[in-house]
Amino acid sequence: MKKNIFFLFLLFKIIEVQSQVAKSRAVTLMGSRFDITIVAKDETTASAYIDSSIIEITRIENLISDWIPESQVSKINKNAGIQPVKVDKELLDLTQRALHFSELTNGAFDISFAAAERIWKFDGSMKQVPSADEVRESVKKIGYKNIIVNYQDSTIFLKFPGMKIGFGATGKGYAADKTKELMISKGVQAGIINASGDLNTWGKQPDESDWIIGITNPMENEDLFALFELSGTAVVTSGNYEKYIMLNGKRYSHIIDPRTGYPSAGVSSVTVFADSAETANGFSTAIMVLGKKAGLKLLKKNPHLQGIIIDDKGKIFYSKKFKIKEYKP
């Protein structure tokens, strides 16, 4: 009799799991495509959670966008070299983490890159490489060490006129992380927030299998070179295989080294797995700039991260003790 009761309990759990649905919606937020997938008991409930997700992402956009005049980031930029600006603790923390990425990567990642003059054009209009003087001038106002975060006064100050900060590199990942956090707090047991490739997951699919993500082959960008099973992990890929220019037979990446003003070279794509999409994006962007050797060294120093680097010859390098489970259909 006890065995029968146990069997019925398991059967009920299986029916309960199978009765769940995964509903997805694609929306444009923060100037990018967001694909939001929520697992819930029915489509109506999942849709309501997706609506809540959109409200949260919009809230974050209104806080950190440097395109919205009333945002706190815009106010910081307008007051560069003039006065500190009082901001929410959320923005203080986000900025402080960005400065931490800069310290770890020796400036290969820098949110003050927003002040760079866009002398490299990737719309087909460039006909020649900028001069050394033009490149040097383009990065004059960049410098993360001139961003002053004051927790006591709750202010951020940019020391010099013309400086700007922007969260184009980590902002979408942060939005994915915060939305996941909100959904979990509401009791949502599984889902994916995909912010144009800045992706965070939690829980499992309705059939109790892990989520499966594919990584594009930068040499053949319509093909996948690997599939991975994820549950509770974030992943971000940075690459130069979709946006670049060819000048005098040489390929120039759209990812610019904020320290020099020149495009990154030697690496085609970097994929980083981490606890948060914000972290994964910060490191994947920095490693594109640092290159393969320094990038692998950085991953080794941060064992909580795992990564895949593909160089410009198509050779694949994994971080030491790579543990992400590969999916084999």
C-alpha cells in the first residue's frame, strides 16, 4: 500500500510538471531585441509574468540609458567636470562593478568609452584607416580612473568636461539578471531572459530537461559549433564576425580597445559562462580586447568563470577545467 501511495505521488508530480507551459515573447527594449521565456502553469499566467518582466527592463532602461535625457546617467554626463550628481544606490553599485571590471582588465573594459569619438565607421562609408593623430585624439576623454563614486554622498562625478559613461556593454546583461531575480522572487520556477545574446537562465524546461543554447561558429556564422545545456547559468558571446570593415585587405573589428582607440585583433569570438550576464558580458568584451593569451590568463585568475575563445584562424581554446555540459542530440 505504501508503494502504491508513493507511485501515485510521483505520477502527480509528473503530471504537474507536464502541465506547465513555456511561453516566449520577443520585444524591443533598450534599443535591442529581448526574448523572454517563462515557464508557468498556463499561458495566461506566463504572459502576466512576461508583462512584469517588460516593466522591470523598462525601469532599468530609464535609469541607465545615456539616450534618455532624464536618466540619471544622462545627468551624470551633463555634469561632467562641473559637479557630482546624486543617484540611486543601484546605479552606484552598477558603476562600481564596472570599475572593478576595468581594474581586473587593466582598462580593456571601460564604461567611459562612451566619450570616444566614433572615427571608425562600420556602415560601409569608411575608405581609409584613420591617422594615428585622429585615433589618439578619439580616446582622449576616456579614463575609468576619473570616475568618482562616492557612497557616503550617493554621488557619481566625472572629473573632466566631455567625459561620458555608458552601459552599452553590461546594461542589457544587468537587465537580464535583475529580471530573472524578480521572476524568482515572484515564484517563477524557470525561464530565460535573452537580451540580444546576453542570456540568463534558471530552472528547467517543462519536460524537466535543461535549457539548450547554441554558440555560433564565427568562421561560418550561420552554423553552430557547439550546443550546451544550462540551468541557472548566464552566458554571453562577444564577436567581430558580424560587424567589421575591410580596408586594404585587412579586417578591422567593431570592438575598439578603449586604451588605444584601435580595433581589437586576433580573436573572432569569446563566450563566457558566469553566474550573471552582466559579469559574462564585461569579461567577454574585455577578452576580445585583451586577446587569446591574456584572455585565458584572466579566466584562469577567475575560476568562477568558464570561457571559450576562438581566434581569427578558427582555433578553439577553452578555459582550464572547462565544466559546462555539452549537449549531444
